[in-house]
Amino acid sequence: MSKTKVVIVGASHGGHQSILELLKRYKDIDIKLFEAGDFVSFMSCGMELYLENSVTDVNDVRNFSPAEFSEDKNVQILNNHQVTKIDSNKKTITALNVKDNSSQEYSYDKLILSPGVTPKSIPVPGNDLKNVFLMRGYDWAKQIKSKLEDTSVKNITIVGAGYIGIEAAEASVKAGKNVTILDVIDRPLGTYLDKEMTDVIQKHLEEKGVKVVTGVNIKEYSGKELVTSVKTDQGEYPSDLVIQAAGVQPNTDWLKDIVELDNRGWIKTNEYLQTNQNDIYAIGDATLAFSIPANNHVPIALATVARREARYVVKHLFEETPSLPFSGVVGSSALSVFDYHFAESGLNSFTAQRSNVEIKKSFYQGSLRPAYVPTGKNNPMVYVQLFFDPSSHIILGGSVLSTYDVTAQGNVLALAIQHKLTLEDLADADFFFQPGFDRQWSILNIAAQHALGEKDF
């Protein structure tokens, strides 16, 4: 009896989780995973830790290695194999072996696409100069690490003040470099946090020696062979190294005319994560994920999203019509910015506007612990922002920020958003109290009460 053939394209979070779920749920199955790169499943989200010497080894910064499945006869990991074509009628894919430039056709019964995203390079003169880098993937990680250890590299300019750019800035400062961040928008982390919080973070970045230049347009990377400066409409910045962290784009050019994409190249799926082609599913960063608070399909490039989608797809892979649609995701993340830590979940002003969702917001700041604990390191300020539906008070988003690590509160917010709790629910929610940790009303209780117009306890 022949085995059911499942082909997976992409070895990052979605591809890895798909293999785990398939092996857990099914027996008579043949799994082939195709990965264009040589180094399988490097975790770019762990790059800052590597750059700061906080990992065991660069080769450990990965989800899995092919060797982990070498003894499983049901799994074949084909790295250095770039899938170039899908024939949905014949149910085959064509893969190019990038080592010897040969192509081979493989058949499938079910096809799971998890092609991921690629970093954007700013289309300006000089973007092909040496020492103009991207911050994603194994090879770039090693090259950036080498430059951070190079004493001749003194001035580093980072293009993009999102998560990746901020991580690059912190690692570069800790390596003793002069760091400038440039971004076209008006504030760092502006697509993740509202101004009340980014004001705190920008001031802190500048205190740590980072020059933050916002609302700026890159004109040129200057130099002959090596980059020497970045020219902008606000001046010129000397640069021995440029790290581009200006966002990502879906790795889907090869999928045009095969599966349905939106006008920016993101893969469209239905409520069962199926594409418009029979037996072809799509998960992960290259897709439009269903956002619970936005009630809309939007790009959410997070490992957590990819893994949840993979779990759902594999569970329902052999149902003609899945018994339940995919419930959607909230979209939550966290980041440390030197001494500050923040977590955000769901919508903010920027993402709500992008999805045409009407929101109201509330900003609260107060001490983490009771007033009888002196303010300072042991009783720092905590900032909480809540976003909610103006009529129903259903919580649609939120964020927390402090020098104390309050990021676990982001998970509380995520659960509240996922289950559509209201401000009133959060205001009354029963959390623990111990003055060594918090106040008699938890900081989230108080933030919700504040949003409802109640006086601070």
C-alpha cells in the first residue's frame, strides 16, 4: 500500500511544526520538506542573542537540523532545493537543486506552503556596495557578527526602527559602536506602539547613545567599493556598516499564476487555510492571517502564528470540509530595548486604522508596587495602553512597558483579546496580590478601571 505524500515548502516555524504534527497524527505518510537554503531553520528572531554572545553557538540558533529526522523513514529534508514550479493539475512540484543546478519533479497528495518572507533592500544607489547588509538569516548573522568584532568598524547606520532595527542598534551599542537609526516614519517602533510609549523608548535610546533620526528619506549609500556614508534628505551620516532592517516582503514571486495573491504578494486563504487550488494549503509569514481583533486578514509575521496555523492545517488535512474553521490569532510580541521591556498584543492605533476598525484608547502609568515601597528600581513605573471598542468596550489591543520585566502581562492581554473580554471584565479580573510583586489591584485591573473613568486606588 502506497503512503500518502505530503510535500512541505519552507523549513522555518510553519514547516517544522507541520512535520511534528504529521508524525504525531498519522502513520502511513511520506513527508518531503524542501528548503532553498543550505542551513535549515535558522531563527532570525534569535540573532540579537547571537550577536551579543548570549547563545551556545550560532549553529544552535535553529528550530531543528535535518539530522534530527534522519532515522525517521517517513521524513526527508531536502535543503538546497528551491521549489520553482507547482502543477496543481498533475499534483507535482518541481525543485531546483542549487548545488548542481539540476531539476526534479515530485508528486504530492497534499501540499503545505510555508515560503516565509525576505528582507527588503532599499532601492537606492549604492545598495550593492560592500558592508551594506541585511539582518535576516544565518549568513547575514555571521557577517554582522564579524563586523561588530572588527575594530575598524566604528560607525554603524541602521535603516529601519522596527523590532529588527532596534535589536541591531542595541547589539551594536554593546559592541562599542557609534550608532544611528534612520526611519521614514515619525518615531521608532511606530507600527507597534502608540506615541505615549514610543516617546519613552526614544528618550531611552538617546540616553544610551543611539542617534535616532525619524521622518527621513534615504537618497543614497555612498562610497566606491565600501560604503562610507548614508545620504538622506536630512543630511549625511558617516557609515562603516549599514544594516538594512526596513521590513519584509512575502517570498511569493514564484507563486504568481499558481495560487491567489493580493496586490502586495501575500497568499490568500479561506477560513480553512486552503488556497484557491485543491489540496494546497498556506501558512506562516507569507500569508494573510485572520486577526481576531481586526476581524480581517492581515500580514502577521510571527512564529507563534505560523505554528498555530500548521497545527490546525495538519489536524484537518484529510477532512473534505474541516469540521471547524481556523479560529484566528491575536498577534502578540515583546522586545527589550536596553533597560526597558515591552509586550504588545492585538491592535494599536496604526493597525486599527489599517483594518478600518474604530477604536478608543486609554493610557495609564503608575507604580508597579504599593506606595509604601520607595519608587525606583524596586518600584518602577509601569505604562499600560488599552485599545477597545467604543460601544461594547471589548478589548482589541494593549501594551505594557517598564524597566521591570512585565512582559508576561502581554499574555494576559492576548487571552483577554482572544476571548473578547471587556474593560469591565478586566477591571474585575481576579489576579494575585503580594506587595513584593504588585498592588492590591493588579496593574491591568487598574489600567482597565482607569479606562472606565474610575479614580486610581
